[in-house]
Amino acid sequence: MTPAQDPFYIVKEEIQESIDKLRATFRQWEETPSSTGEWVHLSKELVASCESIEWQVDELDKTISVAARDPAWYGLDEQELGKRKRWTKTAHAQVDTIRKTLEAGREKSSLSGSSYNGGRRELMRLPNDSATQTGTSHPYQDNEEFITSESDQQMLLIKQQDEELDELSASVQRIGGVGLTIHEELIGQVIFHCIC
């Protein structure tokens, strides 16, 4: 079976595309200030992507384990199995590195975020009556503008998340379809082997 026909390589290519996208998002996350809504959004996206990729690689590991029980049956040799195991190990390591860096960054942000949250709470306070009566300041109007701006930004982030979830869903469906194809091929080979 050529690599183009081998389900392992089809799934590997899908996962590699997800890893490449994860790394690009991670670079964007590193360049984004941690006190912004975008940084929070990217953090959540990275966590979800890491979990998805880890699950996909785990599933691929399971298929390698099945093939390792009888490599000749699947037309594989020890060298090819070793190559596949090394790839999944490398994929796990890449995702694990990003996850650990992400966790460290989020911990650091939560420690330094207390002053950010305090400042935000200060902005959200209602105006006191004396300031409003003297006309020296308009914090209520500033609060309204801030809330409107934050609301617009959140709507944009939600739209981006929806688009990314659609892409992730399509990817999982493709991988699921490949998994079903692998399953049907294995069943067909078992039936063929029993007949022969």
C-alpha cells in the first residue's frame, strides 16, 4: 500500500495541519499582551486545540498498537512501525510543550491580572452624585462607551470562535470518516483472511 493510500498517512497529514495551525496561533498568543481580551480568547483556543490534537494522536497511537500485534498482516515492517511511533511521540511532545508554556503564561497572568481586574472594577463603578452634579466628570458615559466597546469585542470573539469550531468539527468528521474507512478495511481483511 502506498503512503497516499495508507490511512495512517491520511490521518497524519490532517493532524500535522492541526499542529501547524496550533503553532501559528501559539506564536500569535506569545505576541499578544496578556491583559487583553484577545489573549484570553487565544488561550482558550489553544487549550481546545491541544486537547483535540492530543485525542487525535492518542487514537492514532491505538491504531499503531493494533498494527504492531501483527505487522505482516498489515503489510508493515518494524522499521515502518518505529517511524510511525516516533512521529506520534514527536507530535505529543510538540503539543505538550505548547500546553506547558500556555499554563505557565496563564498562571503568570492570573497573578499579575489582579491589578488589571481592580482597574476594570474601578471603571465599572457607578458615578457618585457629587461628581455628576458638579459636571467635572462623566464617568457614567465613559462606562457606557467601555461596555459598548467590550460588548462589540466579545461579539467578534464569539464569531471567531464559532468559525474555528466549525473548522474543528469538519476536521473531526473527516478523521472520523477515515477511522470508519480503516475499520471497514480491517473487517474486509479479516473476512478475506478467514475465507483464504
